[in-house]
Amino acid sequence: MKTLNRQNIVKSPERPIKVLQFGEGNFLRGFVDWIIDIMNEKTEFNGDVQVIQPIANGMGDLINQQDGLYHVQLSGIQKGVAKEETRMITCVRGVINPYEDYESYLKLADNPYLRFIISNTTEAGISYNPSDDQKDKISDSFPGKLTALLYRRFSTFNGDESKGLHIIPCELIDKNGDKLKEIIVQYASLWQLPKGFVSWIQKANTFSNTLVDRIVPGFPKETIKEIQEAIGFEDNLVVKAEPFHLWVIEGPDSVKDEFPAEEAGLDVKFVQDQSPYRTRKVRILNGAHTSLVPVAYLNGLRTVRESVEDPIVGKFLDETIQKEIIPTLDLPQDELEQFANDVMDRFKNPFVKHLLSSIALNSISKFKVRVLPSLLEFVERKGELPQNLVHSLAALLLFYKGNFDGKPTPVNDSEDIENYFKSIWKNDDLEEVAHGALSYKALWDMDLTTVDGLEEAVVREMNVLADKEKV
């Protein structure tokens, strides 16, 4: 079996580095770099990626040992059909560790061909650290490192506005581009950088708010030997991912013009406002997950796949999405239905074992953010309660009892929330439990007993479920 490096593959073309990427983890390599690799093949993008290791210890050495090469294996259900394909990624040039060579890191800013900064440094990565108080010393925070790099570029090109960059963060926080820009301006103030630099940041650079969506389980440890035999290389960086991908990028037309992902046939949307797409994902994908967990678990199911394939629970989930969640959203009907169909395919993925117990973490706060808005919006638009979402809420309250049908339920929440449910479940009086849970504003940021008919409906559904438990 051959070692995976550039000497052992068919020579790939020399391409200028157009992208600096903060982060070397599975998601960026299985999503962003996969997209860029396809753009290189199918369009005239003609750009490579230089990866920057955002923390002192990471995967940089391993990636450099393979000259930036690795394979992405897509496995899942797409349009109802099982799909599996493998692609060698050649667009990653290598990894620089700024903690080992800070000057080489800063020199990346001098590249006249550079056009994009892309990042995924975890949700906590886009944060301001006042201890990063010197521009000539490496910052601990990602925004601090980026500010130093941008200031170097500003200085190298004497504030030339044509040398500004498109900055596209992928961290899973709302308004990630706006937040990153705000923190960079904070560092400029802390470091007492020239006002001309702040003006250059504002005028010459774009900061896009984004939404990313692809399940990337990562390194396929259990099947790596079979994969290596099939590809003919000893690749220790294989990334497993699902076929579905979506990248929504909010920004001016200049971003779309320079990043031809749509031209390559990829599901990358350039929009003026990514908020409706974020709402769609949270309500349909995440909301379906959260609605499913207590209902499926109380029906004796333990994984997402077996739940959606169950004739009763699967039908419940499909009807919940189609009849109770989609009617509360404002995107075109065909887009919503296609996204919903994709979600059901993703839930059926035979290559991913997704335990309900792992999704159950912090179910109360998840229900508040992902499901409750659909329930309340349905009431607002239809003037009636959504029966399936009410049933899911009733199942959630029973789930938080900690046991059902003689078996423990995997409640995993904050100590305060778990203790509160223990206190209201002391007497097993369903009316008292429902009233205690629904009226407790700390759980939902509102008193749900004020929603007309909701308390009575939840009690009714809890009784139905409790009767099943007794059978």
C-alpha cells in the first residue's frame, strides 16, 4: 500500500493560495475543503487552501506528513437511495502552526493572490480576550490572530482597498460574521492601531454571516482498513461525511462572483439575509430531532434511524414536520418540502448510528429554542393547537420523570432543572406535574399555562401515554 503524499499521486496543478483557513478539524476538511476541491475541478476558481492551526496542539504535523492530501468518503441516503463515494482532496497545501513560527504566519498576509479567510474555531472561538493586548505577540484568541494578520496586510499593501478580503466564518453562532468584525474593531482599539486600518476593515473587507449544515462523523476508525484497501493509500486522515451539504452565505454579490460554488453545482446559497435559512434548519432539522426523542424513547426505540423507520413513530415525525412545522415558516413551499425530505433521508442514514440518548442532552432548553417557537407560531397562524407538538411536549414531561415503563430515561440536564422535575414528580399527579412544569418561567422564558388550552391538552396527552405505560 502506497504512502499518501504528492510524490505518489498523479501530479496536481500548481494553484495560487487563495484561501487561509483557521482550523484543521474534520468539519472544515469534510465540508469547506471538499467544496473548494470540486470548484477547482469544475470551475475556473483555481485556488488552494493554506491551513492555520488555531491552537498550539493540533493535527498540523499529521496533515503535513501527507502533504495536505486526504480522502473524504460520503456515505448516506440521498433522494431515497443509499450512496457511497470517495474523493481525494488535493486543494489543501499544508498547515502552519503560528505558535511555532509566528513570522511565517504573518507573512501569509503578503500574498497578493489571497482572497478569502474561512474559519471554524468552535462556537467559543469568536470571542474577545482583553489579555491579548499586544499586536506583536501571538494572541490566544482567533479574532486576535486574525486582527494581526489583517493589520500586516493593510501595512504591506499601504491600505490598498483592492487587497481587502472576504471573511467567511463557519462557527455555529448567530451573526458570526458581524460578531467577528465587531471583535476585530475592539482589538484595533485595544492595540491603538491607526484609524485608517479600522476604515480599511470596514470598507475593503466583507464579513459574511453564514449557516453551515453537514454531518461529519470524522475518521472512520471501524472501517479504515477496508477504506485504505479500496483507495490504495495509507491515508490516516480519511474524513467520513454525509452526502447532504448546505452552506448559506450572506454577503454582497462580490463574494458570489469570486466563489463560484453554485456554478460547480454545489448547494451553496448566496443571500442577502441568512436568517430564514437558519430558522428553517433550527425548526425542521433540530426541531424534528428534539420533538422525536421523548416520543420515540417512550415507545421503546433507541436510535434515530429505527425511529424514523418505525411505522408509528416515523409517521408521527413526518406529519409533525409537514403539517405543524412547515406551515409556520416563510420560505417557498417547495424549498421547505425538499429540505424536509432531505432531513428524513439524513435521519435514515444506515452508516451513522445516532443514539436518542445523545440527542437528549439539555432537552428542555432545546425544546424551548427549537420546538416551542413552532408550537406558538402554529397557534398564532391557525388559531388551534398543533396536536403532534403538544404530544411531544407531554412526552417530554414524562421523559423528565426519569423512568418510564419500569426503565430509566436518559435525562441529562442542568442540576437545577433535574432537581425541579424531581420535586414536581414526587406525587405522580399528572395535572400537578403539567401545571408545575408549564407555569415555570425559568424553563420556557414564559408561562405556558397562558396559552389557551395548552395545559389541558398536555395533561390529556400525558394520560394517554401513562395509560400505555400501565398496559
